[in-house]
Amino acid sequence: MEFFVMARIFRHPDDAISLRDVWTFADGELNVLGEAASRRLDDEKQVAKLHREVASSTQALIEFWDLVNFTRTGKGRVQYRNYLYFEALHALREATVGMLNGLPRASTGLLRSVLEMVLLHCWWQKRIERTGNSKQFYGWLEGRRPQPRFRDIVANNLDWLEFPAATEASKSIQHTYNQLCSYVHAPIREESLTMLNRGNVGRGAAAVLNHWLALAREVLLIGLQQLVHLYPQSIFPVDVYRKFGFNPPVGTYFDKFNFVPLEAVFGIAQIESWRSRLRNHLTVEGLLDFYNSRLDLTEEEILQTWDYVKCSSPVDRETDDPVARWFTVKAQMRAISMGMTYSEPLGPYW
């Protein structure tokens, strides 16, 4: 199998960002319609704001790649536990490419799968934690156990993740889900993409792009809110390599670069509200106590932890720039994480 991984640096919530940046489209991946639609995303005011919001939200979802390795409590195998998260990422990328390339019906329906898989990832992680083992998860993954109903997943997640205003959150999620279901089944006239496109000519009309971006934004906001509550350390970023060098505890902390897209999406006021409620969460307290118990490394000590592994990276192995080296480590850890998710079983005790 072959995997491509890109770790991008965004230093400030106001940094320029686009879906092309986020997904790193290969040459030829976008057709003529796709290239025209990609330009239109930034050139037309009607869709430019939504485009930025969706690009930031997509990047924020990708940043959780660095946390899904966090092994939660519970006995049993750990391989494949993050399968649903990676499948959601792949489905979202495919939906984005499809939308740009003039396949709005298929790509809009695919957003439903993205929503289902992100929420189901959260549901299984909490269920494993609550039951103390992963046996039921592997029963589902291997086709021996039915998937829970979406309505039950939503209700359980809002309860287990201790969402405030759970009733309103549930209504919002169900409303978005119902909209997405229309494009899997039979949309009513006002939902028709043919109507929005003003005909059946594939030309990537602004109204269709706007409609897809609005739905994608809602899907991503729902997913990100649940991931923040599943991994509350995400809103308490730390300077990882200052404490651990380039050999960090994998999948445990968000750094300031991970945090930038989240701040761009939700704003600091919303994040401070979450922080005030989640500051005493056991996960947050334990991880921050461990982090603060360690002395800061000197620049020399940080560089001494550098163990360069050859990879397709623009980073010079001799560079002393700690951020460049840190992002090389990130890319390597992400590649390993995805590879482990899709590799052959490691044995009965995994």
C-alpha cells in the first residue's frame, strides 16, 4: 500500500488557506471544471467566505490526526481503532474533489458518510472506554455485529461527551443529517441541484458551490465539536518539542500549530467557554500535570533528540530549525498511524 502525508504549517488564524492548500491536489486530479471551480472559490464573494470556513474546518479535522493515536483506557486490541476517522478523512477528500469536478449529487451524498463516520469514531472510542474492552468494536469492524442507529449514536455521544444544551445540539445534528439524506434518496424540488444549477449543464454554478460548502461546513462543525469533547486536550495546546524534543509521547498533545485552525473555526470566545468547562476534565488534568512536571529542554538538548529518518520531505536533514524538524516528525508519525490503520492484522493480542 502507498500513502501520501502532508503536514502543513499555519501560524495564525488569519493565514491564507484554501481547499487546494489543505488537500494538496495532484497534477491532473482536477478536471477543467474543477480548475475553474477552484478559482471561483476565491474570486466570487458569494462563496469566498464559505470556502475559507470550510478550508479551515477541514484543516482542523486533519489536525486531530495527531491525537487519534491517543490510546484510551480499555483492554484488548488497539490496531484499527482509528479506522473510522481515517475513512472519514478519505471520504471528505473524495467529496471535495467530486464537488469541484462537477459531481455535486455524488459528493453531497458522500458528506453523509463523513458525518456518520466521525460521530461513530467518537461513539466507539467512548464505548470502549466505558466498557473497559474493545471486543464489541472488533465484532462490528469484522462484520459480526450490526452498526448502531444514527439516532442512538447522536444521543449517546451527547450524553457520554457531556455536551451542554444536548437537546438543541441533537436537533441541529438531525436537521443536517436529514438534509444530507435527501441526496442519498430523493431530494424534494427546493433541494434539487438541477434547480440550483439553473439547468443540467455541468458548469459549477456559484449557487451549487455555495450549497455544498454550506452543508460541508455544518458537517465539519458538528464533527469538530464532538472531537473537541472526545479529546479535550485539543483546546489546551502546549509546546511539545520544548519538553520532549523530537521523541514526543505519540498522539497525546496538541501544539500551537494544531490549534490554529480550531481557533480560526470557532474563535477564541467559544474556545474559552469550552476551556472553563473542560479544564478539570481528567484527561486534561492528567496530561497537563505530566507536561508541567517536566523541565524545559535547552536548544542543544532539543537538537540532540533529532533522529532523522529519510523520507520525501523538503526538510534538509542538517537544518537546525526546530519547527521544520518538528513537522518532519509529524509527517512521519502521521504516515505510520495511517499505515497501521490499514495494515494486515498484527496478531490475536492486538
